[in-house]
Amino acid sequence: HAEQIAEAGFVWFSGGRATYLAEAFHETASWRALEQANRNGAIVAGSSGGLGVLNMNTVDPAIEGPQAPTGPGLAAPLRAL
């Protein structure tokens, strides 16, 4: 799927738990492809948890400290709760 993501012009993340999405994609080929697509001008957007995962820091009250997953930081500096 990474190749398809890298070539995409628009990537949408639907709602869900942002921390789950961050954990599932963290440091994968698909994650790197998403960052590359964004650098190449692709629109990367989402709603609810899909927006939250695009932030640099995802927040899960059950997980704190350095083990907390992080997002790619593709969104403008914001925090949606």
C-alpha cells in the first residue's frame, strides 16, 4: 500500500482513535510514504481521530510519557480534543 500512498494526491483519515492510528502506522513504509506524498504536495486531511493523528503529538489519557505514540506532524500546529 505504501506505493499507492506515495503516489496519492489526496489522503483522508476518517474518525477513530488517534493514538491507535499513530501506533498502527508509526515508522512503517506507509507512514514514510504519507510523509513523502505530503512533501510532494498531496493533500492529507482527516476528521476526528483522523485529524488528531496528523498532529505532532497524539494524546491518550491512558498513555503518558515517552512511550506515548506520536503523529507525523503534518497538520498545522493545533490540538483538537
